[in-house]
Amino acid sequence: MTAAPPTPDGVLVDRYGRVARDLRVSLTDRCNLRCTYCMPAEGLPWLAKPQLLTDDEIVRLVRVAVQRLGVTEVRFTGGEPLIRPGLVDIVSAVAELAPRPRISLTTNGLGLARIAAALRAAGLDRVNVSLDTLDRARFTELTRRDRLTDVLAGLAGAAAAGLTPVKINAVLMRGVNDDEAPALLRFALAHGYELRFIEQMPLDAQHNWDRATMVTAEEALAALRAEFDLSEDPAERGAAPAETWLVDGGPARVGVIGSVTRPFCGDCDRTRLTADGQVRACLFATEESDLRGALRAGADDAELARRWRTAMWGKRAGHGIDDPAFLRPARPMSAIGG
């Protein structure tokens, strides 16, 4: 059993001295796309409603994180968070916390055009939208849904609502869309979006990930340099997962998140809460700590904070993907939250 941290209330620190200030909250494990690199066409066995945290339980746990554990950034994820019925009310309640955290959302963009203004009014600061291709036929093949126009409308709607900077997350796959890196960057520059290329990670439900066929961060950069001048971003990276470059002298930037080949575990400042109330110290963790059970058993905020601190104290030094003994998490990305 992991020993309790020697720190009092007020901070989420691990035994390596990293402090978690960025909370990722999964609102649902369900998704309205079926991306081939994430889940099978028929979907997955979804969590039953009683297993999910209620809206009030989510807000309470976020409040504990913000007011007792020093969290300053909250990002809502999924699955697809836009399909959570209480999303706007959850965002509004979190925005009313004191101190107020910065609030963001990672989404596939379906339905975003319709709800962007309401989310902005509720207090959402910005969004990340997943978009791997600009080709309609390729999008349909990748996601098993003909919804590219809806994603593009969602991006435009987010920008119009002021959810800026609007960031695009793109995963390049060898032989699938690895020829689109420059086109995606041209699209982002033309619309004022910020593009991030993310290395594909071993978090698919089918366990088909193969490092040998993964497009690396360096390969993505090489493809961009064929058409653009990239120079190192002088801004401090801090704990941000993306390495960023100025495009053609700036001010526009492009980033790569090399979770596999250029890991940033030593500077990680994230803690994760799944839709069913489990704390995960790392995206690749093989263990979780249950807050839902304690919450529903009547634990007060101090006890919830103590349990959360203990969970984070046990965080490992790194994700260990290169270790021969590496074990994939039992849950896929859609159930963990990005």
C-alpha cells in the first residue's frame, strides 16, 4: 500500500517533487465517433449510469481539487464531453469557484457550433478540437461517420464564441494521413487556430498500436519543414505537454506532443479523474484510487483531499513505454479521459 505523503492539505505532490495543478476530468466514456485507432465500430461496453459521477459529485470533487489541493487548471474530457447533458451547468458551477480555475474542454467538435456560445457564457475559456484529416472521405473512413463538415463548423463556432485560442489536436498515422501535416498547418494558419500533432499512444481498445508504424514527432516536424520555416519558440514551455515552434518567424506557432519518443514525464503536472470517480496519477497508470466510493459513503472534503494526495504521492517517475515490462492500462483512452 502506498504510504501517505508527508505534506499537509494544500498541494498534490508526488515523491519526485512534481506538483499537480492541472486536473483532467472525464465526463463520460461514451463517444459519438468510432475512430479506428481508438475503438471498434460497435463501440465498447459503456459504464452504467449509476457508476458515473453525478453532476453535483463532479463539481464537489473539482472544488476539493481547487480549494484544498492547489489545482489551477481544469480540462473536461471524455469520451466525448459534449454529449454529457449537464455540461453547461458543470462548467458554470466550476467557473464560480474561488479561486477560479482556468477551464478548457477537449472535444471531437460534433455539436460544438450549437453549444459554443452557451459554454462561453457559462465560463469556459477555450477548447481543443480533434481533427486528423481535412479530406471528407478519409474522415469518414477514420471515424466511421460522415461528419467532417460538423467538426469544421464546430471549430468556427468556437472561435466566434471567443473560446480562444482554439487548438486542433491531430494524430498522424502511417499510410493513412501522414501526408496531410502541411495541409493541416496551412488550414490552422488560415483560420487562426493553433495546431498540435500528437504521437499515437498505446491506449486503443483493440490493442493494435505498434510503435514501428507510429508517426513520430520528428517525422511530423520533418514533413512541416518541407514547406515552412520552423524556429524554436523562445517562450518557456513549463509543464506544457507540447513543444512549440514559431512558423515562418511567428507569431503563429505549431506544436508536437511526443508522448512516446520525447516524453515529458519529469515535468508532468497532471492529475486525472475518470467519469466513474477514480483518480489516476498518470495517463498510463495501471492502478486507480476510488473517490466515488468514499464520497458516497459520506467522506468529508478533508478525507477526499487526503485520499487524493495519497494517490498522487504514489505516481511513478515515468510512463515506462520503453520498458520491456510495460503494461498497457486496462482502460482505453475513451474511458480514461485525454
